[in-house]
Amino acid sequence: MKCNMGKTDRIIRIVLGLILLGWGLMNSCIIADIVGVILLATAAIGWCPLYLPLGINSGCESEKEEDKKASEEQ
């Protein structure tokens, strides 16, 4: 599992996840709760499984820097 979410993507997911989770808890909407938890979980680990088949990579700055350092050392 390589990181496929950048900092901005993670922040957006955290904000939306908290909003959906709060709204779902206040209105007894289990679907909103589930989506909110999924958004928070993917933001926490920095990897979204849905991005793989779609070929999306919003970037993970730390891994890009590590890859550059590794290629420069070789």
C-alpha cells in the first residue's frame, strides 16, 4: 500500500468525514456515519483503494522525496 493521497486531499477528507459523521449521528443516518468513517480512515492511512482502478494519485510528498533520494544514491 503506497501513499496515494496528498496533504490537501487528506485535509478535505478529514473535514468532510467529520461533517458527515456529526450530521449522521444527529440525524440517525447510518449511511452518512459509514461514509464519514471511511473518509476519516482513508485520510488517516493516506491510501484510498478507489484511487487504484481509477489511476488517481494526488501525491504523497514524503514518498516522492524518498524516491528522489533513493534514485540519486544509485
